[in-house]
Amino acid sequence: MKTSPTRDRILDALQDILIEEGNSAVTLEAVAAAAGVSKGGLLYHFPSKAALMTGLVKRLADRAQDEFHEATESEEGVVRTFLRTSIPESREEAELYWSIIAALRSKEDMSEESERLVRQLFDEWSRLLHEEVGDPVLAETIRLVGDGLYLSSIAGLSLPDTEVLTQLTERLITQAEASRSRD
């Protein structure tokens, strides 16, 4: 789906405010000013703060769809892609996801659609992992490790050192491959 440059600029501004100042700084006026549009221009695209947040969640859901496609179509496979993408690539990405989760948790200005979209993303990874791995216990172990890495990373908690993380990932991938070969 093609979006308008103004709509993208508004979502970029929202994202910047969430990262730099947090959810409490998000107002329609602040986002409009940061995007360089009038409040009326913002309201044309997003009639409320909840619609604005839903727009950002939809943008992230579109990115996740690309990851799902990559996971299922690439030689890397679902397990490897899931574990690799469980650690945000940048501090900004981690802060953005943390802000969205905090907003979802507080239920302030978040629509049911936003909550549903986020649940669907986590559910789709789970479905893909179960489908590829076959062993439900191992699939859940991989999902929980990935979710733990993701939440630790966005919360700024320490992660295992690189060598341990590599060994953990490789062990899970090896077990998933062995599980598939037994089927």
C-alpha cells in the first residue's frame, strides 16, 4: 500500500517524539509542528491521537510482514530470522518499540486495532515457528528465547555476551534442524 509523503512525514515525526521524549510528549500539536504540517493537515490523515498511534503500529506491522516473508522465503529460515530479528538493530528502533509497548500497556490513546495488530505479529511468529520446527516444546522454547531477547533489548537490560548469544542461537537452530529431519 502506497502512503502519502505527508502521512509518512507525520508518522516519522511521531516516531521521533516517542523516541526522544516518550509517549507523554505526544500531542497532536507537537506531532503537527514536528512534521511541518498544520493541525488540520494532521487531522486530515489522523483524526485523533489513537488514529495516529494506530498508523504507527500499522507501519511496524508492514515491516513485520516483510520479515515474515523473508523468514519463509529465504534460505535462512524462520528460526534463524526470528532469532536474528529479536534484537533491534539500533537504539532508536529499541526505543520506538519500547514506547509502543508502554503505550499499549497504559492503554492511553491506543485503539483496539493497535492491540490486535501487535498480538497478530507475535502470534504469526509463533505460528511460523511451530510450522517450521514441528516440535511444539522446542518451537515455544525458541519463541520465548526470542521474546526474552527482544524485551531485554528494548528495556535496556543486559544481554548475554556475543559469544554466548551466538552459541545459544546456533544450539537452538541445530535442535530445530534436527527436529525437522526426524519428521
